[in-house]
Amino acid sequence: MTKHDASGWHVTDTLAARYADDTLPEPDAWSLEKHLEHCAGCAVRVSGAVRATAAGAVLGDVRAAVLAANPVTAAHPAPGTTPVTAPVRKIPVRETPGHPLRAPRPRFSRRPRSSCLPRFSRLPRLARLPRLARLLWAAGPAVRGAWLPAVLGVAAGAMLLGLVGGFAQARVVLLAIAPVLPVAGVALSYGPHADPLYEITAATPGGGLRLALTRTAAVLAVSLPLLTLTGLLLPASGAPAAAAWLLPGLALSLATLALASFTGSRTAAGITAGGWLCAVLAPLPGAPEAEAADRLAEQVSRCLDGVAAQGAWAAATVLGAALLAARRPAYDHLPRR
């Protein structure tokens, strides 16, 4: 789409040809069709591109049949189209003062008043919600669903374990679980399992990867400050810093989005979250019960603490973002799972 004068962008010949060949991504095709409703010149250009394809002859036959059944439309063809000869029904006219040849106005049946304006009970429930609730609804299924209470439960459980129960390694346990929580939110935020209007939203200009990133940002905006603040309130006891999990959480979320373009969001979340938990919990099987907490603390420190570990997570974040950018077109046709 190229920009022209003050009227905005118009459809180019290349774009019209891609639309006619069905090689244009769904969001761009939707935007083009919306533009054609108000731009006759672009409609003529796209119509010519479609008629030049193999389907042009079939569409011409269909159009001829429709216009033959509707003589009034055949008498006034659209700009740039070929009129179809068909018998036209003559409308009687009458001569009136000031209007020598004025056709009688057609009469339309009046619908009942109750069917013209929707009642308040018929309005979508979303329109009756307060503004804050509507923002929460738009943030994504995870933030307004069971995921948010789960995150709050993890934070509250860590606080009870460390401050009330006196468990010295409560921050270690929180840091081991925290990177998985945004991944679970990403899995619950996008896909046909999470959105009953997935097929519609994925085809809109705001759908696809843009919608997935918006809902991922909502998940991170909730989980990052909440879990980091909880970690700050817990006793350190030699554990990594409370914010040490931020880069791993971001890297795993981006990796989940990138893998979702291949496998779907739930499978991708299972791979990334499962890989993290296997890496963190690897020393625990077979360890004595008295040493389990210390071994977990050592493994969490290896994965999160130090310049080398954080540098590796920063590189993983950049790599995940690059892979996600390369896989962006795949979000126009995500797997149905």
C-alpha cells in the first residue's frame, strides 16, 4: 500500500494482483476490502485484477446472472464495469408542478419500533461494564481468568512460607516458579482455546502477532512487578536478587511466542516451561530431604545469579525476539490448537 495525496493510501497494482491471487495476508486483505467500500478508483483497479485471473470468467457469468435477475441494477452499472443487457422494468412517472418528470417515491414497509433500536438488555454485556473492567477484559483471557488468581496465590503462598512459616529458602522457591508463570499466561491468552472469537480477531488488522504481543504485555505487566515485589519482601538467605528472574521470564515468554508459530501456544508453553523446570529441579531427584532446599538454592543460583547467567539470558531474549520477528507472517495462519 502506497501513500498518495491527502486522501490517504490507495491500492497499487502489485497489491491488487496479490489480492486477486490470494497471496495477501488476511489482515492486509481485510484492510483492503474495507478501503474499497469508500474508494471507487481502487475498487475498479482490484476488480480488473480479479477479472484477469482464472476466476474472472466464472465471476463474470455469476455477475451476469445476478444482473439479469435484477434489471434495475443492470441499468446503472458500477464505474469501470461492463453493463449487461437485460429487460428493464419501466417505472411510471407523473407530471407535477415544478417537477415535470418525477418518479413516485418507493414505499418501504416500516419495521416495528422495538426492532429498530436494541433494548438495553440486548446490548453486549461488555458495553455495560465499567471502564476499568472493560480494560481488564481487553487485556486478555489470562488476566481476567483463572491465571490471575493463580499468580496471586503463588505470591501469597511465598509470603506465608517465608514470613509466617519461617522457611529460609522461600525466595529460592519463588524464583524457581516465577519464570513459568508468565509462560502460562501467554499460553492462556492467545489461540482458539482462549478466545471464542479467535477466527474473527485473527483476521483483523489488530489480530495476529499484534494481539498476541498485546496480551503478553498485559501478562508481564501483572506478573513482573507483583512477583518481584514479593521477592523483595522475603528473606534473602543467600538467594539471588529478587529481580534476577526478570530476564529469564522475558526470554521464556518470547521463546513461547516464537515456538507457538510452529506448534501452537499451549504446546510451546509446555516445551519452554517444562525445559526450565527440568533444568532447575534436576539436582533434586535422589537428594536427601535435608539437603533438597540447599541443592535447589544452588541450582537456582547457577541459573540466575552472576554476570554470565544474566548475559546468557539477555542473549536468549534477543534471539527469541529475532526469531519471533522472522516468524511474524506465520501468525496470519496459526495452527488451530
